[in-house]
Amino acid sequence: MHVLNRRPARAFRQAFLVLLGAMSACMPGGARRAEATAHVVAAGEGVVLDARGGLTVDPALAAALTDISPARLRVTDSTLVAFGTRHTMSDTVSATSGIGAARRWIFGELSRYAAECGGCLRVELDPAMLTIARHPDKPSVNVVNVLAWLPGRDTSRVIVIGGHYDSCVCNKDRFDATSNAPGADDDGSGSAAVIELARVFSRHFPHGLNATIVFAVYSGEELGLLGSTHLAERLHAQGYRILAAMTDDIVGNVVADDGTRDSTSIRVFGADPDAGVSRELLRYVWSAGETYQPSFAVLPVFRLDRINRGGDHIPFHNKGDPAVRFTERLENYKRQHLPTDTLADVDFGYVSRVARLNGATIGALAAAPPMPDSAVVRRDAASGGQKWRLTWRRVPGAASYEVLVRRTTAPQWERVVAVGADTTYLLSVQLDDAYAGVRAVGPSGFRSLAAVVPAAAFVTR
């Protein structure tokens, strides 16, 4: 039995940098080129970053993450499986089977957590009559998400963490709404993680954080991302600023068909462009994982999703929001969308580690100031264009700012410059060959996402 490397994310980063240097050195004039590549960052200001990206552990958040319970995750997932099928078009009247029974149970659980925290959670059913475009008859169906809002001090900024509670036997018949479709991994595992996170955050942070958190349990994913598309459109129409949209989808399997095991890493998908907000959220998740749960490796995947697959982060990404997907390292397609997706193949210790990674990211971002939204960069004429002037507007709640630098080929930020309360900085790095970012730091040390400059754009001149 082959066991995968326990540290694939760290190995990925180290191998990437070694390969880059080796390729440069082997080419004609390679030594000079390797030296020049290193100069882009090494001669710059600031401090070299390790895998934590400059993030630090907050004791209260770390304590909350330890409360995430594999036993509770198992109870939640087993309850969802017991409804028989959770197909979006299944029975909505029965108290014991079908998607109606499932959503009422989820609503009841989240409402119970709200009562236990003195009403700190606002729980709601989020319905929409939607056309099933994939169905030959194009029927209209009441697609109902279940949401739990943990209001922050700034109710206009929202972080969404979601999983979908609908299930199907789509590999046999996409529109079969009566056959047993347990969906224990896809996506009972992700739904259980989101419900558990709502319990933990409402218990440990009943007064909320700086930003609002929405714990979203979606319907209609298997029929075309229906529930998440509705929620993304609703939040944008209501004027919310989406700081991050994350989905847990298929986060419980640790054994591949050939017997390979991996319970120590998770794939996180973040779409192009490399200087875009979804990729930046992926880098933040990566750093949060190294900071709060270093024994559980983040394997960053620089694409929107798995090949020819999709998930509930996509509607948010398509609207320009930072959005990523969490999915187990080892998928088994012989069980997905089939009656064989059973509870026996879900490892709840693994699901708990995924939930802790979610929680570390959510907690750190929700406690941080907003990301600078006005960062611009211009060549410095006095230096002949070798230096660059970064400027940004002051961010509410920020105690200081940091400038980050990385090569265009580097997967993660490589250096950080602490610039205090200033809102401008002259960077001695040739940004034709690198990226820079500006992030806000709060009084307690929580850091926002970085606003990347230059922006992802092509200009003809």
C-alpha cells in the first residue's frame, strides 16, 4: 500500500523553486540568469516569508477550532443519509424522506444553535422558483437553500462558506428523484462541515467578528449549481461585498480505488488569473493552513475546478468574487452520483481537519480589516523606472499595512515589508518581473487578503 507524501504542498513549493533555478542554470548564460532571477526578490526590501505567509496564531480562534467534533460530523451526515434521497426534485411533504425533510431538519439544527447562543445566528430558508434547464421538460422547482448568518460589526462585508445538501444517482439517471441516493460524501460530508462550523462559530464568537459570515447549505447543485447561483445573485443585488466564497464539496474519502490512502492533505482549487482574487484567496487558505494546522497539507491547484467538473464556488467567481473549492485529495468516481456513496466510506477525522482549515480561513479573514480596494502602482521616474511607487487609500480599522512581493513564477508570496501606517511605499523591485500586493493589518494582527498590483490586465500601447 502506497502512502502519499504527508507534505505535498510544501514539497510542491520547494520543487517548483528548485526546478526554476536548475532550468536557468542549465541554459546558456544560465548562472547569470539564475542570479538575475534571484535578484528580483533577494535584493528587495523586507523579510523572507515562510509557508505561513506572515500569518500568526490567534489563541481564541485556535481554541475554537479544537471544538470541531468528528462525532458530531458523523451524526449530521448519517442523519442526512437517512432521508433516502435528497434529490432537488424529490418529496417535499414527507417528514422522513426527501429533500423537504432534509431541509427542515437542517433548519431545525441551525435554529437550535441560534437559541443556544442567545439568537446570535439568523437562520432562514432561502427559496427560489427556478427552471431546471437540463431537464427535457424544463420544469420549475422550488430550490431552497438553508442559511445561518453570523452578523459582524460590518454587515456589508460577507464571507460565504457552503456545501450542498442535495444528492442524486446522476450516473444512472440525473432526474431520478425517488431511488436511494445517500450522498454521504457528495456532499453530505461538506454539508456536515458547514453545519458544524455554524455551531462552533456561534458558540465561540456569539457577538460576531468584523465581517459577517454566512453558513450556506445549498440545494440544486447537482442540477446546475442552482442554489449557489441564486445566492450569489441575491447577495450582489442586495449590495453585499463578498470577501470570500468557499465550498466544501466531496471532502470525506481518504482511500483510492487502488488502495492508496491520504488523510493528510486537501486540494484547494483557485482559478486564473494568477494575479486575480480567487488565486489570492487560495494563497490565503494555504497560509492559514500552515499557520493553524501544519500537519494537514494544502495542495494548491491553480485552476477553477477539476477537469470538466464544477462546484458552488463558480457562480461567485464568475461575478468577480474571491472563490475557492475544497475537495478530498483522493476521489473515487465509482461511488459518486451512485447508491454506493455510503457513510462507510467517509472518514470523519478527515472531514474535521477540512472543517478546521475552513474555520482558520474564515476566522482570520472575518477578524481582519477590509482588503485595500484602491491600490495602484506607477513607475518611479527618478530611478529611471527601476523603482515603483505603490499607493492606496486608508482602510477602516487597519492599524498598519504590509507590502508583499513575489516573482511572477512563484506560487506563494516570498517577501513582506512592514510599512506602518503609511499609505504609500517606494518599492525597489522591478515589477515588470514580479508582483506586489498590499494588505491591511488589524490591531490584533489579523491580515486581509492582498490587493495585487499590477492588476490582471493587458494594455496595448
